[in-house]
Amino acid sequence: MRIAIIGADGQLGTDLVSALKGQDVVPLFWPEFDVTRAEAAAEVLSRNRPDTVINTAAFHRVDECEDRADQAFAVNAIAVRDLSRTCRTIGAVLVHFSTDYVFDGEKRKPYLEDDRPGPLSVYAASKLAGEHFVRAYAERAFVIRTCGLFGKTGCLEKRRNFIGTMLYLASSRRDPIRVVNDQFVTPTSTVELAARVAELIKTDAYGLYHMTAEGSCSWSEFARAIFELSGGDPSVVVPVDSASFGAKAKRPAYSVLENARMKTIGLTPFSYWRDALSAFLRDSTLDK
């Protein structure tokens, strides 16, 4: 199987390349491959003729999206529409990633794939629009909603995920670290997500999937766990409410997802989030 991975050097893309080792992987990197340049992107994909296209590209700086709505929709929606059309033309399966933020958080128990979305921000609306474009234009596709991703490529020195940010703050300042305690999520390992995607694309069970670790926590609970499991001091974390940050974009108070559909088709279950975090921190230490 020939698989094109858009964003192959990113946090999720890097682990997808590893999980798909042994396949004929075509790695595509920004800015050489820019999903917003529809004709150029279509030409590259048409020339390589992949059986499957995995799109990890996204504009996901949630607060920036409020001020840069045009760019958010260009990357997260319009480019996805164009990719869907291209995949249909060349006969490729499209794998596209969406977000837990498509929900408004009012349900207060894990969201199923058929629950009604209610986006609260420009980012969330743009990602939901991308989902609709995939369904409208792609002949065969997997849309995967996930949450709170962490992986080696996005961590530590690059500080592109929550774990990296927490460890950096703890090592570079003496002040307490303020973390919200009224937003509940499921931190998810990109290693595990990539492994499940590698299983999923071997099937023809196309459609919408929720794929996250098991369990849930607040962001402040996640932060405390990072320090507990890495040998740090969890008391540096000070829980605060969301209003204290005055963020531009509104986040759902509860965006935990239930992996209902992947369980029905028999994919390998995800680990509990704290176990996945422990494995991540252990492996990161061994790599040093």
C-alpha cells in the first residue's frame, strides 16, 4: 500500500511514519507541500498515486484563529475540501483528523460519534466544516476526532505540546504554574493514535471515529500527573478557572470522547491516559 502522509515531520505525522514502517510511505512536508495551494497539491498527489492520503495539516492555534478566521478556514476547511476532491479523482482513501472541540461541552459525559456538534470557536467551526467537506466530496474516507495529543516530536525542546510546556516552565521559573481546572479532556499519545490508524486503514469501515485514550482529567490534573510521573513537584501547579486566563476563544468545559465505533470494529483499545503518559515519560527519559 502506498501512503502519502501530509505533515510527516509533525508530532502525529512522525509517529505515523513509524507505525507504517514497511509500507510504501510518501512523506510530504510543509512548505514544499502546502495544502492551501490546491493545484500544486493535486499535482503532487496525482504524480505519486497513493492508495491512501493521511492529512495531519491543521491551523490549530485556537486563540489565533479568532483573529485569523480566513487562515483557519483556508487550512482546516477549504484545503480539506480540495484534498477530498483530489482523493476522489485519483481513487485514494482520505484519512483526516478533527477535534474534540467540535462539541460545546454541555453533555457532561463522553460524546459519541453521532452526538450533535456545537462548536464554540472559530477553530472548532473550521474543523467541523472540514469534516463536512470530507463527507460531501471524498468517496472513501476516515474522519478521526481526537483530543489532547502528545508525542516526542512536539515535546521537550520544541515545547509544542502541553507536556513540553509544563516541563519547560518548571525548569525555567520559580513561580507557580497556573493551569485551568474546569476544562476536562483526555490526553492522548500520538504513538497509540498512529498505531490505531495503521490498523484502521487496513479496513474498509469508512466513516467518523472518536480515537482517544481512556479516562479523562482536567488540564490541572494532567499537569500534576506530568510532574508526579517525571519526578517533579506537582505542588507547583495551581488550579485556576478558565476566566482567569481571559482567552479569546471559548473552549468546551467537557470534551471527552467515547471511542464507540472503533470498539465495534475490533481495533486494539487505547491505554488509560495516565498509563500512556507514564510510558511516554519513561521512553523520553531512555532516549536521552
